[in-house]
Amino acid sequence: MKRILIDTNAYSALCKGSEEILDILSSADEVCMSVIVLGELYAGFKGGSHYKKNAEELLDFLETPVVTILQVTEETSEIFGEIKHDLKIKGTPIPLNDICDSCSGYPLCQYSCHALYG
């Protein structure tokens, strides 16, 4: 089973019609989105002028049968702490949301310049 985790920027690109993101997601049996990404999206919607439209489109996306929302668990927190600590020691910190995305262990579909811990 092919699982892919989508990040905030990839979801935004998808909404803007990115064929590249659509192709990647279409090849997956399961598309996952973390609750952290959901929070980022809702925060972005609140800051924009099309909250209702954007929120409805997101709900439609989330109701797609192949989409799963990933919850934060104690195990996720432990992995997060380990990754954050390791990156700090290496002197290569990345944004906290990118660390959260990498905790799932799923391949990440992203539009970002930050290398993920691997």
C-alpha cells in the first residue's frame, strides 16, 4: 500500500492546480494529512479573505475516501523530540511543522526547501 503525507504547501499547490502534486497524490492508495497541517491551513484561511470557500474545499478534500487525518500521539511526540534534538546537535534546525511532518514515517509530498530528517 502506497501512503503519502501531504504538507501545507503541497495542499496549497494542489488547490492552485498543480499537476505535479495531483500526479503524486493520484498514485497513492492513502493520502495522509497531519492535524498540524490542518491547523496551519485553518490559520492561513483565517488570515485570508475566502475563509468559507477555503474551509469547504478542505472539508471536501478530507472527505475523499483515500484521505486520512493523522493524530499526534505519545509516540509521535517522542519521535519529534528525538528529531528536534538530533537536528539541534547537528546545527541543522528546520521549522517545527516540518519536523512534525517527518514523524509519521510516510513519504512526504511537499513544496518546501527544507530537507527532512531521514
